[in-house]
Amino acid sequence: MSDHALIVTRDVEAAIRRHGEATYPHECCGALVGRDGRVTATVALPNTTEEGPRRRFLVRPSDYREAERRSSELGGELLGFYHSHPDHPARPSQYDLDHAWPTFAYIIVAVANKSSHDMTVWYLKEDRSSFEEGTLNHGEDSHSNAAPAVHG
Amino acid sequence: MAKILIPTPLRPYTDKQDAVDVAGATVGELLADLTRKHSGLKGHLYNEQGKLRSFVNIYVNDEDIRYLQHEKTPVAADDTVSIIPSVAGGAPAVTEAPTLSNDEVKRYSRHLIMPEVGMEGQRKLKAASVLCIGAGGLGSPAAMYLAAAGVGRLGIVDFDVVDFSNLQRQILHGTPDVGRSKLASAKDRLNALNPEIQIDTYETALSSQNALKLFEPYDVIVDGTDNFPTRYLVNDACVLLGKPNAYGSIFRFEGQASVFGAKDGPCYRCLYPEPPPPGLVPSCAEGGVLGVLPGIIGVIQATETIKLILGVGEPLVGRFLIFDALRMKFRELKLRRDPECPVCGTHPTVTHLIDYEQFCGVTPAAPEPAVVSNATEITSLELKQRLDRGDKLKIVDVREPNEWQICRIPGAVLIPLGDVPRRYHELDPNDELIMQCRSGVRSAKAADFLRSVGFPRVLNLKGGILDWIDKVDPSQPKY
């Protein structure tokens, strides 16, 4: 576990889960918008992979630009991306690692049988050797021990 | 001098600037200057070979440099150069096979030291899934070797119960398993052999309704069936789903094996478009099989399955292997995909699963021919009563001599069905004749024949000697 921590509001968490359940058994993907480690909005993006959406997602450069534009419109910054792992645990794959950007938060939600389970957040290490798991906290809860980092 | 726009995740490396002024005449020169000024960027933009990473997109104005001149794309002072991420990822895929635990490394060490398998191949096996149709003669050795080899997910379809007559060849099952479901017995045996793998059992008869759904999650299908309707069903389902079928069949001393339904390869129907007339080709239950034969053929099926998963060697695609155990010889027939094939040809007429019982002319039910009316039959108990009463009856057993050696009804004479037309004059038309075989089918044919040549009093023993042993004389063995 690293020092990274990400706060998501209940609405954000619900939106990510809904998106993952809706696209099951395919992967969903979208952008995380907010400021100072707090995600306040998501931007659902089309999964444009050509390698089979059950196991892959791809956000095209044009959609990435759109995500940056929407982030500014919403008065926030682009903090990272989320995607789902249908019928797989919420842990990053080698493929995730090979394609990761530094400093971004990567939220993964596991979806099995159309219902979402664990949700985790990951950050690329500076030397690109692996991910570090961050702590996922809920925004509305004021006391810290009620922050259910959902482990994979 | 030109400007490069920096995306959000890279700004920590450019002192939070979203644009950096750099010098150069081409994209490559600009990027070189950029990474000179901000060295932290290098590892994220370029891979170990010094090439731009696949998810790093460089645009000159609104054009991707992949469609221009890549890094040699010239840049003028008023052009805008942007680094635009594509964001990709995903769950572990087949190309990213699971890793092996230390226990698994020990278990598979003889595979791991072979260059043709190695770590990569063993991980492919672990990621693979194979469905065995039947846990019988062929399914037993195939499933055991596939489990031992470390195929990660093994499915088995069967609905039968272990019988004493299975034990001569179906080595998945032991004597204490007689009476248990074959699947329960198979699962115990395979789990004991290799607890590292997942075993899924399907207690059902394979049918046109469930075949596609059952096959869908598996990479390779191993056909260990013993009848034509299921064989055609497995073939057609494999072709429709594009899955290879490691085929095997056995009879007495002869076995066959091939790989059907592989990409560009032939299918079972290219070889046999139509099934043989019902009853012409006997099954193992009718004709017998050498116990070790399914061992040889089932292991060939397992070998082909493993080769398909590893992608090594020459698969048995387009080749039909015939094995003769008596002469200990293998022969090979060349098979080509038939463009006229009704299921895998250029213009297929079979585009969904059909009624295979009907296709093979097999009507379920009716174990005895309809021509036999009740008036021409006698039951075991009636026969016993009449013998006890002292009625003068002549019992004619029309089985083969080797069957006669297993069990017989006291006082019966043996005339095998095939000899009846030649030897019926040994019988006295004045006698009342009781025709008898194993289950009553062959003897009904013999009874019909004798009536047709003028024997007035001919009865068929209903249910044959099996029923006689059940109802009258349990001391004798059944087969």
C-alpha cells in the first residue's frame, strides 16, 4: 500500500459501478475528474479497443482530448481513468502496467455476473516496474475509519 | 522553436507547465530537446528500445505523426505539437497466461525443461480449457493425462453410472466406484491426480439443445462418444463454433483418431457425410473392445489436444489415423476439406444443430422389433413355470459361442444367429421352440426366420438371458 489516497464521492462510485455493470461482459472505461485527490465527477468514454472488449479497453486520443476538455468545463482536472475487469479480480494486469501513465489514478472495478464487486485504485511507480495500490476513501464520510478501501 | 503541449499526467515532469518551448526542425528533434530539458519524461515516452511507446501519440496540429512522416515529420514555427495519451488496459487475457506457483513448477518440471513446452507452454496449458465428452473408455485416459499435464480447466460431460463391465478399460473408475455416478468418480480421481486444476462436471446427456452452450467456454473438445448421433452432434457443434475436435473411436482391436473442425481442416462429415444404416456398425457394447485399445486412442487424443494448445508439431488435421492392435500397425489416410460438405463446406446446408437421432435413423425406445407380437413371446417366469411343470420345450440360444461361455440356460442348444439359416434342419418342427439370446433382439429375428420356413410353434424369450438371470437364476453372471 502506498501513500496515495483517492477520495471518491458516493455518486462517483455508483456511476463507475453502474457503467461496469451496463457494459458487462465487456470492459467499460471513463475519466476521473476532480481536484487535490478528490474525484467529484466521471466522464464515461467509449471503449474503442479492436482487441476484444471482454479483455481490453482503449481510450482513443480524440476521446482523451474530450476528457481533458470536459474536465476543464467541470472546473476540475483530469485525475485518472477507471475501467472494469469482467469476471476478473480488481487487480491490474501486466497489460494495464505496460500501458500506464504516471501520476494518474487508475480505478479498477471487478464485475462478475453483471454485478460489481471490489473497487481498487492504483498508481504507476516512477520506474514503471509495477503499480502501487492506493487507498480509496469515500467523500461524504467524515470519520476516517469508515473509509472502506475495497480490496481485491 | 516550437511549442509542445504537455498532457496532464506528464506535467509533474515539466514543472507543471502545460506547454514547453523546444528547438528543432522535426518532431524527433523537438522531442529530443524536450527530454533533454525534462529528463523525467524519457522513460514514460520511450520504451527500452528507444521507440515511442504505443500509447504515446504525437500530433502535429490535428494530424497523428503515424500518418505523416513519424518522427521525421517537419515542424514549422507556427505548428502546434501535442503529446496526446491513449489510455489502454484490461483484464488478464490469453496472451497473458497465468503464472505458476512454486508447487506447480515442481509438478511440471519435466515439461518446463523441454524447449517445446517450457514456462511459456506450461502457462498456456494452465490457461487452457478442454471439454471431454464422456468419462468412459476414451475419456478416462484422455482426461487423466490432460489433468496430469496441467490443463487448467477440464470439463466432463456424462450421465452414466459406473458398472462392473466398465472396469476392464475405464481406468478413471475403480471397483469401489461401481454404482456411483461416473462424474463423481472421475472428479475424485482427477482431483487426487492434480488438485491444481479446475474440474467442471456436467451430469447431462449431450443434446442439440445444450451442446453449443456447453462447448462455448472451452478451447478444445475431446470426443469420446460411442454412438453415431452424438458423434455427428459433436462434429457439427465444433464446426459451428470453430472449435477443434480431438476425435477418437474404438472397436474390438481397431481404433481411429483425427483432429476435426480445425481452421481450414476437414470435419467428420467431410469423411462420412451420412451415418451408416442403423445396426450395421456394432457398438462396443454389442461387439466388444480390447480393454487397452481406448488407452492408446484416448492418449492420442490427449496428445493432439496438448499440441493444439501449445501450438507445436504437426497436428492430426487432414490426416485420419487407423490403428490395428492385432497387427500393431498405424495407417494414415489423407483427408481434405470437402467444399461440398453440408456443415463446413463453401455453402453449408447445416447451419444449426439438428435432430441427430433422426439423422442417424435411430429411434429411441423400442428395444425390440415391432413385428414381435405378444402372442409370440414368453417371459422368463412363464418359461420357468412351464419347465417346472415338465412341459417339453426346446430352448435355442442364438448368441455367439464366446457369449455362451459366460452364462447359459440349462438344457439350451447353441445355434448362433448367423448359422440359423444353414442349421435349422437340426431342429424338429414338432417341438415347441423357445428362442433366446442376450436381451431378446437377435432371438426375435431367429424366431421370425423359423416361422417363415414353417416352424409352427416358436416363442421368443422376452428380455433374453439377462432377464432370466434377474428373475430366475441370479447365480449366473451378466455381461
